[in-house]
Amino acid sequence: MSLTLRSRKPTENTTPVNELDHDLLILSKRHQRRWRMAFRVICFTRALVSMSRKCLQNNNQILLRSLSYVAVDISTSDDHEVPFVGVDKQMLSKMVKEKIFESLSNLGGVNQVAAILESDTKRGISGSEANLGHRISVFGANRYKRPKPKSFISFVFEAFKDTTIIILLVCALLSLGFGIKQEGLKEGWFDGGSIIFAVFLVVIVSAVSNFKQSRQFQALADESSDIRVEVVRDGRRQGLSIFDVVVGEIVCLKTGDQIPADGLFLNGHSLKVDESSMTGESDHVEVDEKSPFLLSGTKVTDGYGFMLVTSVGMSTAWGEMMSSISHELNEETPLQARLNKLTSCIGKIGLTVAVLVLAVMLIRYFTGNTRDETGNREFLGRKTKVDDVMNSVINIIAAAVTIIVVAIPEGLPLAVTLTLAFSMKRMMKEHAMVTEFWIGKEAMTGNASSSGLAHNLYELLQDAVGLNTIGNVYKSNSESTPEITGSPTEKAILSWAVLDLGMNVDEPKQCCKVINVEAFNSEKKRSGVLVKRIREKTVHIQWKGAAEMILAMCSHYYVKSGTIRVLDGEARKQIEIVIKDMAAKSLRCIAFAHTKVAEADGQVQEKLEETGLTLLGLVGLKDPCRPGVRAAVECCRNAGVNVKMVTGDNVHTARAIAIECGILNPDVGLNNDDAVIEGVKFRSLSAEERVAKIESIRVMARSSPLDKLLMVQSLKQKGHVVAVTGDGTNDAPALKAADIGLSMGIQGTEVAKESSDIVIMDDNFTSVVTVLRWGRCVYNNIQKFLQFQLTVNVAALVINFVAAVSSGKVPLTAVQLLWVNLIMDTLGALALATEQPTNDLMSKPPVGRSEPLITKLMWRNLIPQAIYQVTILLTLQFKGRSIFGVNESVKDTMIFNTFVFCQIFNEFNARKLEKKNIFKGIHKNKLFLAIIGITIVLQLIMVEFLKKFADTERLNWGQWAACIGIAAMSWPIGFLFKCIPVSGTQLLFKQRAS
């Protein structure tokens, strides 16, 4: 069967929908014969061409010319037709995107579209490479066109847009022009050219770091968009990447999934979709046979079902929208916002100092208080040439602008980027398993036959497992190991039924017709199915869910012999004890219940009965506590992080699991509402009562999504920084409300991942400790870099300001300050921001929400270093010539050299904010040692070989030793001042622990 668009002239009274209806008429039999004939003609022609080429290329055979014709056998079998001849993908795409139901009806419905796309609604499509490749060639791949990433040149231009860089370049060009005019091309380009080269060096380094950062974010975005979906191929369910979905695919959908492409609803129950990403409306749209259209990019919020993919990639509604949106991956985090605020504050201080330096130097120059190298006054009123005045003014402005460049800590964003560059490996996940099975008040051991399970009860249990599930069991043959898919709970129950009880869970689906389904949700904590057996006039209702909730719906129960007994008070009490005993063993107790209702006057009941049920049995699922979870909880506690467990399990199971994981002390009883509470009781409290009790609550059982959200809000009102872990759609509100949302990468739904800040790729709680350790490492490294850079900023600003006010000249030139800026912003960030996390970080209390970035500890470390550098360099400025017996140029070079080596030695001090031993673990950070070595070599080249560029003089061995010796005093000064205790810090941290 094939379909096409038929061209017709529009009339005035024809609506667009009617035009499309006419265009979507199926080709008549005559048109189909014409398509086949055209295809055979093409095949015939290609066969003749192929034969002629073979004959001409074969020199050993003579081409027979006596025959008047050649007969070529062309098969007329429909099996050799090219698939999808006449299928118009644009028409299919438009039908789904615009939700035109009339067009779908004209095509014959969803099943007919599946036939056109050569897809079996039960077995799916063939998974052969040839079939998949042909579908991709005809309909396209499921990928979207992304805006081209920024080129390196664009980052260079962005770096040049910086105001200080522009001002500095203008000053450099003016200095270059005046210098060449005064001293000629051979000598006059040094000052201006040096500044231009230094500016370009800073710009290139900044552009490279930003370019790499952009590529890292792009790779992260590509990885996050690679979603896993479940499809049916060759009769079996299998998971694959969203990028591998093709047209004709049968996709399995469940709550929390993202719809991978545009398509049509095949079958399912209670399927609701959140289309807010496409329409902007927050209402959940119900999808069924009457409204079967599913759009890519939307999320399943309830129910389950199967869809037929009709459009992929750029042919979908989501693809069109994505192609029109330019993605900028420069979203600012709260930490970056605080850093930018601090950078702005420091920049304002630098601007103020620069303006003062500019004003003082201009006043001193024009009042004749500045002298040249020979001791003569530089400005002599009208006697001074205009070129000389302009050149001097340009140099003064360049020096003032360079102060601004040095003052602004542009390396902070780079430090954050470098520190965040770490990866985590995936780990194998554990699966739940059934460890106990009870019929009524009796525990069952062994398989069904050995324990004497009645045949009627066995069949009812088989129906309960096989019909009331969204999981699936696939066996290629009788001897192969079954492939079981679904959620961990579904897989555990199906494994038990197939492997332990020997059930064929697909058999009930073949002899029953599903009438209605109530999908599992976190509110009711149960799921039900209403079915009608073929050739029977009774309907059967199967329920599965939390044991105590299913038990409350029952009035009778089965015993092992298959007979039904009344569930009186005594029997109910005994079964409740069984459930509590299971929960005490940290088993998740699931119950099955059944009832049947006769048809009334031929009318089939569609409502699921919720009372008067008969209890079939109980199963206890053991979700083993992963190795390392208890140690991870203990590690979090030692780090000042309080771990709270919020679960949908009953209070007994929740308490047992909490004790097993180390969250709860075994001595805490169930009646202790301060530690263990049920969700219904928590939400009934007033807002004030919740805030008052929230810190003492350790476990919340039978919780709803609202309860989890209320807990997050109460903790934040109390002043805590809150992190939430979750994997389900119901966790999304709490994940969004938390300061840090952590979702699970394997079992987590797409809704949960989208609502979170961090995705734990291995679904392991122990990874939370890794996240915590690295988070603290990031913060600690940023503080190290901040302390190092502020020391340089304070020293450079004070030295240049005092020297400018007192003598009218700055000891550090524009090129030298730009070199220092390069050391700080690039090499310093690289050296300090890549320190690895240590166990010491986990012994510190957490940092409070309002805690300043620059702590008392940092002030204690940086102020002595800044004072020492200012003192020693000003001493060299005013007394250096007499102390060392050198000229002005050598003195300025010694100041520059000593200043740089002070920063090199101070980088070691910045490695440890608290500890006196700054060399501990330094052998493990080879990158730090390499950067220090590179900095020293470059400084040596600057001083000894780049005299014209850096405006320096060559130093002798004694002068080098003096510079290094003076700078090395930073180490003992840092050691001595770390002996001074800083009070109040630990107390403040403990008050804010969360």
C-alpha cells in the first residue's frame, strides 16, 4: 500500500483541511499498477546497462550480433518492490503536527498507517541494518540541526570587545605612532609594539580558554540529549539511543519518559502527556484512540502505552522548533554570580585607584614635577614639543589602564571551569529480587508444584502477574534465558513468576481482552486492570500494590488449597503481622488481589471495583542495600550533612531500611514522631510546626510528592542548603525546589533528569559523596585562587599608587603588569584550580548559604603577604639604587623580578589555606610543578633576553639571588601567620549545617 499527495487546484470555497483531505486519498489500483510498472521499467533499464558493461569489459567473449532481441526475466513479485514508494513524509509530518484526525481517518486509521510504513503493531520492525538504513535514507535520522558552534575567531573578537583591552590598544597605537615619529621606525616601535603584543597574548589566552570551555559544554549537551528509549524490534523489547529511532518504530512509553519522535498512539491505558514544552500550556493532555497524536519533546506524566513513529528529526514539531532556537550554554550558576559580583567590586576599586593614579601623574607632569632619566624636567611649558607631551600623556594613560587590567580578576571564571572538569564512571546496578511468598497466613517455599499450590490459584496469580504489568518477558526459544524489561519492581516480580513458579506470563494476554487499566501512581500506590476472558460473560479485576493498602480493599483471602475464606478480624490481624514482619526485614511487601463481576444485561462494567476483593498472595521484595551505602551515609554525617530518607514504603519497611543504611539508630522506635513520621501526618502539620520539627525528622514513610516538596521548603525556611536525590517523575517538584537536585542516570526518568542540576550516571548513592567531595574541592580551589589573586591585586595597586603619588612614575610598566596579569589569570588558575580533592575536605563542616567567599582565614593569609610585598617593593623603589648600587633601569628590573617571584612563592602558600605544611601532597600534582617551572623559565627569558619588549635590564647572579631570596621570605611569613587562630568560623559553619 502506498500513499501520495494528489495535486489539485484550490477553489474559493475549499478550506485547507478539505484540500489536505483530497490530497491524502489512497492511490487507486490503477495508480498502484502504474507505480509498479514504472519501477519495473527502471529495474529493466538498469539490468540492460549492467549486462552491456559486463559484455564490453570481457575481452574473451564476442558480443553476438545475430540475435534480434535479448530476453531479460524481470520478477513481478511484490516482494521485490522498493518499500515506501509514494509515501510522502511531509504529509505524515503535517498530519501529526497539526493533529488532523480527519486525514488519519482517510488513511484508514493508525493500523493502516502502520501497514503503509511496513511495521507490525505487535512485533515492530525488522532490526536488520539494511531495513534500518533504508528507513533513514527515506525519512531521515532522528537528529536535529544544531546551530554551528562559535569559531575560535569569534571568541578572539569577543575578547577584544573588553573595554579595558580597547582602551589599552588605543593607548598602545598612539604610543606606537608617537614613538616612531620621535625615534624612527627602528627604535620607536618598542613601547607601543610591546603593549600591543602583550595585549594580543592576553586576548589569545583568554580566547583559547573560553573556546575550550564552550566545547566542553557542547559535549556535555550532546551527552545529556542522548536519551535511552525502549522499542519493539523483531518481536522483542530492547533499549536504544533516541538517535537510533526510525520511522515505523514501535516505542514503549511509560510515566516519566520523553517522547522521542512524532507519532501515533497504538494502544495503552491512562496515557497523559505534558505538552507544555510545545504549547506553553501546563495542562496534561489525554492521549487515546480519539486523540492519538504524540509530539516529540513532550513528557509522559501518567499511564503507559505504545506509539508508532511517523516522523523523526527535523520533520518533527520539536525539530522545527529546535532549528529556530539558538542555544547559548552560558547559563550563570549561583557561585558564578557571586564571583562576578566580587569581580565587579574589585574592578571598581581598581578603577578608582587607576583614576587617582592618572590624576596624580598628570598633575605632577604638567606642574613640572617629573624628570627624565638624565634628571631634567619633562615638561617645560611651551618649550616642550607637542609630540613629547602627547607621548608622555599616552604613557601615563597606558599605565593607569594597565592598573585596571591587573585589578580585575578575570581568571575566576577559568578557575571555575577547570575545577569542574571531572568525570565519573558508570557502574553496574543492583536488581531487586523476591525473597518471600505468602498465600494468606502461610509462607510458601520451593516452586508451585512442590508446594502444592492449587491450579485455580496458580492461574489467578499468573493472570495477576501477566496482565497487571508494564514489564515484558521475551524468550527467543524454550531453552534461552528470558530477557525481562521494566522497572526494578516489575522485573523482580516477573523474574519470580517465570523462573521460580514457571509461569508463562504472556499466556493471559492471549486469552483476555483488557477493558480498563488504572496505572500505578505515587498517590494511590497501586495499579489495577479490568479484563474480560474470551467466551466468558464475567469480567475479572486484578489489583497489585502496597500490601497494607490492598489488604484494606479485601474481604476474603485464598489459602494454598485454592479455597476462599472470609477475612475476619483475627485473620486480618495475622496477615498484618506477616506484612510487618516482612517490613522489619527491610522487604518491600507487594500484594495481589482479585474479584470477578458478571455482566449486567450485556453491559460490560468499565469501573474497577475497590472493595470486596479476595487476597491472592503477598510477595516480599528485597532491594539490597548497595555496598558502600552505609559508609557513604556515615561519610556525609562526618561532613556535617544530615541525611533524611523520604520513601513511599510503609513505616515498618522504611524504618528497617533506614537502620540498615545507617540513617536511623536501631533504638529509635516507630512511635518517635521526631525521627520517623508518615507523610499524611507531616502534611497535616501547620507550616510553623513543620519548620519546628523538620530538623529532628530522619525518615518519612508513605510519602507523596507534595510531602517531599514540603520537606525541602521547610528545610530551606530553616536556613539549610538542601540537596535532593530522586529518579521518578514524582520527584521532579522537590528536585526543582532544592538548591541542588541530583537525579539518577540509569533508572531516572527524563522528567527527573530535566528537573535536576546533577545526573548521577551510575545510580549509586555513594556517588553523592563523590559529588560532595568534588563540590567542596571546587569551592576550596576557588578560595585558594581568590586569595592568591587578591594578594597580587592589593600589592600591585598600592605599589603603583604610592610610587605615582610620590615620584610621578610607576615602577611596573604596562607590559610588565600585563605579564603579571597573564601569570595570575591563566597559569595561576591552572595551577591552583586543578588540585585534587582530599579526605580532609570531608571532615570540615559545610559552608553556609550566606557565608562570604573571602573568609577570615583568607584575610589572615593574604594581608601579611600583601603588606610584606608592598613594604619590600617600596623599599626597593626608594632605596634600591643605594642599597644595591645600581642605576634606575636595573632597580626597576629588580622590582619587577622580585614582584613576580613573590607571586611564584605565594602560589605554594595558597595551596593550603589552613595547614602550615604547604608542601604536603605536592608530588602528586605534577601539573602544579610544571606550571611553576614554566613561569620561572618565561620570567628568565623576559628579564635576560627581551630587554626591548619588557623594558628590562639583564641582572647578574647576585641580583638574581637577591630577588629570589627576598621573595622566598613569603614562606616563613605564611608559616608564622598561620599560627594565629581564627575564631568564630567553625561556630558559624555548624549553625548552618544541613
